[in-house]
Amino acid sequence: METRLERSFRGISERLVVRYLTNLGGERVDEDTVAGDDWTATFSSETVDVGPSLKLTEVTIVFDGDEETLEPLVEQFAQKAMRAGG
């Protein structure tokens, strides 16, 4: 069954998003898209305020694919992203 999951991560760059997704079996297919077997991840970033004087980059990733494929993929990606600082 086709599923769409959207997740946001703070304190991680788009460069690291691409690195982590390619390490998880994906290949960059566009400026903002990485695709693997049975999944696609499209990402965008923006600067967000965290408190009165701190700004962080927040990357939002939309994962599309088979539900059984996405759940472990998103979990593995989240673990990598959390260690990166987000």
C-alpha cells in the first residue's frame, strides 16, 4: 500500500539529508529528491526561530513508498539525523 510520511528535522543540512538517504540505499535524482527501491524522499529547508535569538535550519522530508519499506527507512534516517543534531 502506498504511504506518505512527512517528518521535520532541525539542525541538519540538506547536504547531510542527501548523504544519509544515499547511505540508506537511495540515489539523488533531482536537486531535492532522493529515490531508492520502492521509496522516494523529497526535501526542503527553511530557517526557523528557536527562542528569542537562536535560528536553526529545519529540513522537511516527504517520504513516499510502500508502508513496509518506509517505516524502517524513516526510523533509520531519524536515528542518523538525531545524532547529527536535529
